[in-house]
Amino acid sequence: MNLKYQWQEPLAAAIIEFYSQHLDRKLEEAEEAIHARFQELENNENATDERRALHDGLSLIRSVRKEGLKVN
């Protein structure tokens, strides 16, 4: 898979996870990676596109959790 940002790897792994017992952990890992990247970009005013992508990633995680898109 060709991803633009490194933090997208754990997000992609969570999105394609089929087993509900692994999904929560993978979502947490993706969320941690996103938050870590937000901190790294804190003083970088030129990362508007990546910040938008980070927000989209968090929205995707929230949607998966909210909708209960888990396979039991």
C-alpha cells in the first residue's frame, strides 16, 4: 500500500482489521500515531494538508467506533 504519511500505516491496518478483538487495539494505535504527529507538527505552519489529513483520520476512527463497525 502506498501511503503519503507514515502515521497512515496504523490507520490503514485498523480499517482493514476483520477481527473485532484486534480492532480496538489497532484503532488506539492509529489514534496514538495521529496525536504524536500532531505534536510533531505543532510549530510547523507549512503542514496544512497533513493537518487536514490527520483530522480526517481522527474522524474516521470516531466513525468506526460510533457506528460499531466491528465484526463479532
